[in-house]
Amino acid sequence: MKIFNIIWGILFIIFAGLQYNDPDPYVWGPIYLFGAGCCLLAARGRFYRRAYLFGIFVYLAYAAYLFFDKNGVIDWATEHHGENIAETMKATKPWIEETREFFGLFLLIIVLLINYFYAGSRLKKR
């Protein structure tokens, strides 16, 4: 679990750094840094289940918004036929940007869920 959290912590720091040219880096920098902080603390054996729940709740709400938004994931999948979202790093179309953001949140949610359940299993062993 330690290596898992170190890898994801470093990846989330890199993702936060890549937000410098994003239209809203002040939103996405903290989102990724929160996930990085949770992972790096978990790598040191410090698990904060309430922080994971907070992150999961906030990220799920934002992901739901991005999923159903008029330029969101549903629009990308139906109106734009799942157009390649990784073709270029510059997102020139709004549905590409929002779909990428959705999948970023999805990764964060999965990692926080894994840590949440792992922390719960550790508490039961005590």
C-alpha cells in the first residue's frame, strides 16, 4: 500500500503542475494536491478516513456536474461520438476539456476509495 500511495501521490503532484496552462488552474491545482496529500500521508501510515470521505463527496458532486453538463461526458459520447480526447494536449473543444476533467476526478475518487477501505480494514485489525 505504501508504494501505491507514493506513486499516486507523485502522479497527482505532476497532474497539479500540469494545470499551469489550464483555463482554471486555481480549481484543479488544489483538487490534485488534496489527493496527493492524502496519498503521501497514507504512504507514511497516516490514514484520515474523514478526509477521504470529504474528497470523495466533493469529487463525486463535481464529476456528476461534468457528466451531465451540456458540454460534458454525455455530450462527448453522444453528440461527438466519443471523439479522441487524447489526440492533442490542447483542449480546443469544451467537451474534450470537461471529459478529461471528469476522468481526472474518477481517478481521484478510485484512489481515495481504496485508501478509505484500506484504512477501515486497518482499524478492524486493531
